[in-house]
Amino acid sequence: MSVVPERDAATVPGDSYLASHPVSAPVNRPARLGLVLGAVALVINPVLLAGAAAVVLSVVGLRRAVLMGHHGYPTVGRSHALIGLGLGILATIVSITLKNALI
């Protein structure tokens, strides 16, 4: 029967790097961009581009947040994605309504 000797952190390769370089928190950039574009689209929405981009980025961010949750990580950006999705849809509806009212 062989006994494997215990290793301290200094002798395990790679552990010293991890100890000196902490891992950053996960981020969800599409969710954050969807939120920002949704807010901007309420003010300025030329050719419905900002509203559509907010909706697409928010959906990507929401899917990424759900995927993070399935893999055991916190669902980072889920609320940003949901708010951005709502703002993007609202901005698109308002923009279509205002453009049709001007014609």
C-alpha cells in the first residue's frame, strides 16, 4: 500500500499563481449593454436601431445568465438583462407609435 505524501501550497505547481492572482467576479457584458442601450433608446432611437440592439443584447445576456446558473455560478446580469429587454421593447413600441403618428 503506497502512501501519497501531502503537499503544501508552495509545492503544488500552479497553486502559487492562483494564490497571488485572485479570480475576478464573472461579468455579463451583453446584459449591461442591453440595459444601457434600452435606456438610450427611450431618448434617442433613430431607425429603431438602438431599440432592436437593446432587445437582442438583452436576450443574449439573459441566456448567458441562465447558462451561468445551470453551471453553478451566480446568475450575474439577469436583472440587467430583464430591465434592458423591457426598455428595448418599450422604446421600440414608442418609436413606432411616434413615427406613425407623424406620417
